[in-house]
Amino acid sequence: MQIFDYKSTDLSKQLAQEYGYDEFLIRRYLTFFGQEETIQLLEANERPLKTSILVNTLRISVDSLKSRLESKGIKLEKIPWIPNGFWVLEAPFSVGATTEYLLGHYYLQEAAAMLPAFVLDPKQNEVVIDMCAAPGGKTIQLAQLMENHGCILALEVDLRRTKALRSNLSRCGVKNAIIFRMSALDLTQLDVQADKILLDAPCTGEGVIRKDPTRKKSRGPPDIEFCSALQTKLIDVAVNCLKEGGILVYSTCSLAPEKNELVIDYVIKKHNLKVLPTEIEVGESALT
């Protein structure tokens, strides 16, 4: 797949130096988004990322947890696109060390990361595959939406991350998931046809710069090329394991069209799929 790069300009050099980016990324942003939106993006990436939690409705109701945390001096703000998601505005101590957290009453998860499983909208009687499951936030969310019924196949290739996945699912009371320590590329070996599949694909992560500023300079054309090739392989596998009429949600934490728009374009043309509306009023239209 072609990797897009563009000519260096005085503006791209200036912004790269001012905000501490590899100029390669700035050149691309300016071409994709224009000067005004690029500067807005760079400014947004300088703002601290707000902590957010997903209430685990397998363990406790939204209102009960909200009341318990607020009684401890934790101030919450509703995340508008998720019924059981909250931003933590203020906390007198770490929200990862509360009794409620240790009991699995909630899971620490970024607000944007709550969207893919919610969009997939799995039902209680369905077979669902989470192709890249660790550390488990999306698997836990899938289990909540299914009310611990049906079956989730949760795949993770890395042993250390598999242990974290198992720990998180256990803490949060997930009972309808089977963990497989295997590469998602080998999914067809399980000979399963799923009603729904979540592919939150590995990527270079330009979308998590607020959490990991090293990604301003640590990702370049070879990384994009590698991830794009891997993602097209993964999405091919996903389609082959999807029932006719099934639904696949593909998501990344990247801004690169080589890992988003072009992958979607590839799978639509190769497998004759169609794009469905999410009916969620958040985000912006894709690049064309």
C-alpha cells in the first residue's frame, strides 16, 4: 500500500520544531487537514488526557457506583456517547486504587476506546470475536452488553498481555468469554463463524499522543507500512470468519489513512462489504 509523504515547507518545519514532532507527521497533517485544523490538532494533543471510567454493569448499577464514588469526593462528568461512561474531573486519590475498582465495579478506559464495542452492539445469543483483546476493556464492555450470555472468543498473542486480560476479565466478573493465546491471523484454525467481530487493530498510535508523547517522533513510514500490511491481513481473516449478514467493527487509534480509510476501501472492494451508519453523533467524516 502506498505511504503518503509530502514536500517540506517552512510551515511544516516551524510546527515540527515548535510542537516537537517528526516533520514527516506534520507534512501529512497539513496536507490532510489544512493549516487551521492541523494547529487545532497539535494544540489538542498538548492538553492532558482526562481519566475516564466505564461502569461495570455486571457488578453494579450506574447510579449506585456514581453515588458511592461521589461520596468519596470523586467528581464525575457523564460521557455523552456512552450510557455507563464517565470522565473523572477530580479525585482526592487514585481511581485505580479504590475498593470499587478492586471489586471490578468499573474499568479505567479512555472515552474514545468505549466506542467500538458499543457500536458493535452484541446481543445475548450471539457468538462474538474480539480479535485483539488485551488488556480487556473492550471484552468487558462486550460482556456487559451481552449480560454475560452468548459467547465471546477473546484472542491475544502476547503471554504477558494474556495474563492481564485474564486478570481483568476475572476481576470484572466476565463469565461468557473464552481466552485464546494465539495470533488473530490464525483465527480460521478455530473454524468458528461469528455473528459479530471486533477488530481493534494494532497501529502506530498517532491518536494516543496525549497519553504517549514519544509517538510524536517514534513512528515513521516503515511503521505505517508494517501496520497497514498487518491490518489488511487481519481484516481478511475477520471477513472469512464472519457469518453471512454478520457485522465487523474495525477501529484504530491512528490518524493515518493508510490504516483507516484505505483499509476500509480495500475490504469493501475485495469482499463486497458495505458500510453501515453508527448513528452516534461524535467524530468527523473520513478523508476522501
